[in-house]
Amino acid sequence: MADGSSETKSSNQMWGGRFASGPDAIMEEINASIGFDKKLYAQDIRGSIAHATMLAHQGIISAEDKDKIVHGLDTILSEIDSGAFEFSRRLEDIHMNIEARLAALIGPAAGRLHTARSRNDQVALDIRLWVKEELQKTEKALTGLIAAFLDRAEEHAETVMPGFTHLQTAQPVTFGHHCMAYVEMFGRDRARVRHAIEHMDESPIGAAALAGTGFPIDRHMTAKALGFREPTRNSIDTVSDRDFALEFLSIAAIAATHLSRLAEEIVIWSTPQFGFIRLSDAFSTGSSIMPQKKNPDAAELVRAKTGRVNGSLVALLTVMKGLPLAYSKDMQEDKEQVFDAAESLELAIAAMTGMIRDVTIRADRMKAAAGSGYSTATDLADWLVREAGLPFRDAHHVTGRVVALAEQKGCDLADLPLAELQAINSAITDKVYGVLTVEASVASRTSFGGTAPSEVRKQIAWWRARN
Ligand code: ARG
């Protein structure tokens, strides 16, 4: 029809140069996932071998065809490993690329592999296997980071630094205690990782397109062969579910948020104004114009990677939120988010582990800062409660007057003469000087989980037994 063809032609012109070859090219570009899902080739091949083996075991395909299929898949695995494999965008995704190559290698037997299977359960399997392996890697990486902190905490169980609230000097703490705060945080991340591995440890393969299959497959056999605890229990849910990817991304986002807070502290502590730490050359850079500078680039980039990871979580939640059951092509968009977040998190943990291992702690600077800002004022108030029997509210008031006096004289609490202290409250004796030092302050905080070196050492031992 003359009219119809001229309409097509004018539409094509409107789409412009990039898509000059017309709607086919646009469709191929939006539809194809091979550019990123080729990362799943090893999982895809492993899944296919388990599936083919099960099909033969159940008498659904012949042993001879199974052998050809397995041999062909092994060949493809080494072709991809060695870089010899040619991926084709025309073949859309990793599943069809491998299947087409299998047909070229072994002929018609290749067509039997897809019996009792769909790309829907196939992709659910591949990405689940990938995420599970990534979680296992994350668990190891977090264990390494925790170990680095435990070593630094042990070294600095007695090193005094200012503890902050609102980034204002609050009370003296030990640097070991501060390190152990991060051990708790990354320990929780690792517990979440372990829980997620357990949670997702079910095999999707055999759910087929969405309804299961009439072939007498054995899903327990494939589950076992692929290292899963058991098969999933609902075929519709199986091909619709990306919770495991969302869980991975949530865990990654929380861990990245912890890393970012640590990165922020590193940035602050390494400034000349704070001077609590000196970063190793390996994890900092110089300025091209200001020769005196040493910039905490690695820490800044760890802080920035958090934005990507959090973005991936929001992106996939948004992809999933409107999808009716079961599979929709939208779900193809899970992979780039998962891959990008995984890469960012791995790198961030590795960089942070290196920084913590290498950083020089400037204990003298920490101690000097710990004593400034009347950080032992609470110790004075506590002393008045304990030794002079004052109610805490009154002790707080008396201490406030002592701090005001020190401020007015421009000296530390410990430098105020006894007579002047006694003029504020007559119950004060010279024993009070024993609690005004930062060392005495931290040593006194022996409550469970407190900052006293003795308590910090107990917490280190508890974690060492679990790391
Ligand atoms: N490339 C697809 C994905 O990643 C594979 C599944 C395609 N299934 C389908 N029914 N078109 O989700």
C-alpha cells in the first residue's frame, strides 16, 4: 500500500540518524541484554549442565544427547573464558547466545536442552547463583575488614581520643573503643549477608515459564547439583521474585552507608586541623598545584560510591513495584543494578580495609584533643555524686559553674586551684584531681560495652572468637 509505506518512511526520518536502520534496530537495542548479562555465562552453563543431567536421569532425553550437550557446554565455557567466543546482540541475551553456539557445535541434540525449561526460570537461576556467590565474597571481605579493625583496636585499647556528639567534644573515649564501634557495624552487615544467603538458598530451575511442567522432572536433584538447600515451592513466585537481588542491594546500601560514615571520619581526622591520623601514600594523592597537600581521595571515593549503591537499590525497587505476576521483561533491568552495586561495594570494602591497615594513628594529637573542651566535666559531676553525695542535677549545676570559671581563666579543669573549687562547693577535696585526667576518665567507664581499656579488651576477645 503506497500510503502505508510513505508513512513508515516519514516516521523513520523523524527518528533520525542514530536509528537510521529503522524500528528493528531500536527494538534490538532496547531488547538486548547481552551487553551486560554475559557476566552470567558461567552460571548459565552450570545451570544447563545440571538441567540436562537431570533430564537424562529422568529419561526425558537420552544419555547420548546429554553427553553431547554437556560436552558442547564445556567447550563453550572454555571459549568464553579464553575470549574466543563471539557474542551477538542479534541473539539478545546470554541464554540464546549459548544455545545458538551449542546448536552450531553439536547439531539437533542442542534443541533438547530447553525441554521443561523457560528463559524465565533460567534467568532466575543465573542471577540467583550470581548473587549468592557475591554474598559469599562480601562475607569474606567484611571478615577481612573486621580483622583489620580488631588489630587496630588491640594496638590502641589505651589510646585516648575525644568522643563526639554533634561533632562537639563530648567525653574522652579510647581509639580502640571507636574502632570496635565499626566492628559492631560491619559485624551486623555480615550477619545480614549470612541471613540473606540462607534466605535465598532455594533453586528456581524447573518453575519453567511460570506454571511448572508436565515433564517428570526432579527439581530436588537439580537443586542439590547446584548447591541449593531445596527447590522453591511456588512456580509463579519463582519467576516473579527478585527479593534476593533487593536484599543484596539493601544489605549493600546499609554496608556502603557504614563505609561512608567511616570515610567521612577519615576525611575529617586527616585534616591538619584535627591531625588524628596520617594516611599512607598508597591511599592518598597530592595536589597538582599545592605541594603541601595530601588528599584523602580513596576515602572520598568510598563515600561517593555509596550514592551509586543506594541508587541501585532505589532503581530496582522502582522497577519491581508495579509488576503484575509473573515474569515481565522489566525484570531484565535487575542485572546492571546488581552488578554495579557489587563492584562498588567490593572496591569500597577493599579500599577501606587497606586504609585501616595502613593508617598512622597520631596518639599524641588525639590525647591533646581529648583533654580540651572540658571533656572530663561529666567525671567531675559523677565524682560529686559519688564522693560528696550530691544529687546528679545539683552536681551538674556545680560542674557548670566550675567549667564557667575555667573558661573565664582560660585554663583546664585540672588547673583550677583547690581553693577556687571549694569556693564553688565546699565538699570538693583534692581527691577530685584524680578523676579530671582523660586517662582516669576512660579507665573509670567499665560498664558493659563501655570505653575503659579493660572493657574494650573483653569486647575484642569476644569478636576474635567469632571472626
Ligand atoms: N534476558 C531476559 C532477562 O534477563 C531473559 C528472560 C527472557 N524471558 C522472556 N520471556 N522474554 O530477564
